[in-house]
Amino acid sequence: MPSIAEFMQGNHKTCDNDFALTEEAALSGDWEAAQSAFGVFSDEMARHFHMEKVQLFPALMAAGGPGGPVQVMLMEHEQINDLLRQLAAALNSRNAQRYAGISETLLIVMQQHNLKEEQILYPIADRLLAKDSAAMLQRMQAA
């Protein structure tokens, strides 16, 4: 069974791949494929955020984890969700230039966000939740 960090990093990679497929379709002008890929990407991002907000972060905090970094991650989730709404609007209006600008911003924000989670929070979660990690992974996968 993977560690919490390995599982969540794998989920980041899935989201990143879905993002790349969406961007590729949008920037090539294939709006139907872009809409479809964006639906998959958006759903996967929502699932990832839900796993963290409902399962991982509360358990981490209950185990004595760092409150400040968790709050920063939650604020960044809101920032990312706002950018996702802007991307959806750009896709709906078929505005490739606007999509490209928002997409570039989102990519930078996601990369920085993921790095903080992967280098700070997930290793702490593996340490503090070690004895319950199998149950935590099951709950997150069921989300």
C-alpha cells in the first residue's frame, strides 16, 4: 500500500495530466475536446480538494499537525477554484487567448501549491498518521 504522500502525489500527477490534455485541446481550437477534458480535470481537482479538506487535513490537525500551512493550502484551494471558474468561462466563450493567460497562471499556482504539499504537509501526514494511514487511504479513495 502506498504512503499518504505517494498516493496524493500520484493524484497530483493525474490532475496535471488532465490539465495538460485540456490545455492542448483548447490551444489547438478543439473546443469540444477541451470542454470534455476540462470536465474530467475539474472533477478530479474537486475530488482531490475534497479528500484533503474532509479527510486528510482534519486528521492531520487532530494529530497535532501544523495549522498555519493547512490554512494556507485551503486558501490556495479557493484561489485555484477561482482560476478554474475563469478557465470554464474562457472555454465557454471559446477565447483561446484568455484561456492561455489563465492557464499559465493556474499552472504556476498549482506547481507551487503541489510542491508545498509534497515537500511539507504530506511527509508530516505520513509521520503523524502512520498508524492509521491504511484507513486514511481507504477513506480518501472512497471520497
